[in-house]
Amino acid sequence: MLSIDPKEISTGKLHGYLLGSIAPRPIAFASTIDADGKPNLSPFSFFNVFGANPPTLIFSPARSVRDNTTKHTLDNAEQTKEVVINVVNYDIVQQMSLSSTMYPKGVNEFEKSGLTMLKSDVVKPFRVAESPVQLECKVTNIIYTGPEGGAGNLIICEVVKMHISEDVLSEDGSIDQYKIDLVARAGGSFYSRARDGFFEIPKPISTLGIGVDSIPDEIKNSTILTGNNLGMLGNVNEIPSEESVNNFGKVHPEFIGLELTKKHTFAKDYLEKNDVESAWKVLLLK
């Protein structure tokens, strides 16, 4: 058995062991606003529920292992003392992943991920309209576990209002675990779909993804492509060049001149194979 003294290995390596062994972890898709009212949206898997009276959630936007920076979510929670925790199901997992990209402060991750801002009833941060359960929270305390990279910042929240989509309820009014189709985080690029098991999503690119807001309307408003599909398309640092699209067309002339529905269907097939580049080229062919 491998025995490890946490003080004798790098924080990054220890971080990997912890994430790989304590899994799957539920995802807090946290919506906040800054002191100027600008929205922010980011996922965190150091998260769980810790009581029902009062209803208490705790999540931790840890300090970056790489450069010891803090998350905008933490800064906003300190300033406004409010947050909305949105649960993540399979239908929005790719958009959630895209929102984890390190966009500069002030960039609206709702727009980048193509998710809809929904006004809350009690707190100021917006809810994610596509999330099946949204929990409006007041921040009651923040516990800082240390000043170095990898240290946790435990944001303790009291739920002041809960919203549940009727689409995920069973006949007796309880939440149907198959209908809600929750997703959890594991180690590396692995996620766990509660009802089906593990799957992989490549980590967001180190450069900034263009975001769903930069996808042409003809594609963004597709009746074929899902939110997850759009999230994958938005997680590229640039749209393929005209030259590369034309070269693709020479190899695949069957995709030239297709009507919109067929074009989007073929692109969806490529996306389901994780071939985002080919999907883009199909969509851009005339």
C-alpha cells in the first residue's frame, strides 16, 4: 500500500490523490454577483449539504494550487453575502464545464456558457434557469483554512428559498433520481452520471474558449443541437479558418450544400464522438 505524508509531497500531487479517492462529489454551480452587480457563475465540487434545520450547504472555492489566486466567487460571497447554488444534471454538464474557464473578472459566464439568467425571489444573484433545482442562499460564515495554494475557503450558506422543476418530481411529489439525472465530479477529467456511471469531459482549454455567445446565431438557435453540444462548440479558442473548412469539404463533399437540419444532425454526430473540430467544419460548410 502506498502511504503518504501530506507534508512530503507537492500540493498538486496531493490534490490529485484527494480528488481521485474522494469521489464522486456533487457539484455546486454557484451564481454570485460582485459589489457592482455584475454576475458570475462557476462550478465547485468541494460541496455538500450539512443540515436541514436550518438548511445548510457548504462549498469551498479553494485557493488555486497553481498560483495561489482566489476565485471571483469567493470575492463576491465576501462582498455581498449571497449566492445561488444550482444543481448540475446531464443536460447542462458541458455548459457547466465551459463556465469553469478562467475568464477575466467582469465576464458574464452565463453568456459564455449559453445558460439563462433567472431572477431570484429573495437574493440578488441570478438562478440558472436550466438547472432542475436552484437554492437561494444567504452566506452565514466563511472559514479560511489557510493562506497557501490549495487551501480551502468554506462558504457556509443557509437556504432561504428552494426551487424544484416539476419535471423531476415523481407522482408522490418527491424528487425522482432518474428524472433529475444528476452529475458528480471525480478525479482528472472524469464525471459520474448518477444513473449510468462514469464518463469523461476534457478539461476546458488553457486558453479562453470563445463561449456560446460567440457562436453564430444560425448554429446557436438550432433545433437539433443541445445545450451540451453548444457548450462543446464554445470551448474552442477560435473558429476554424475558411481555408481549413474548405479543405475539409474537399475530403467530405457529401456535407456541402446540405439543408440546415441535416447539417446540424451530422455535426451532432461528430460532437457525440468528441470530434469538435469536425463538427465546426460541417456547420461552417456552405
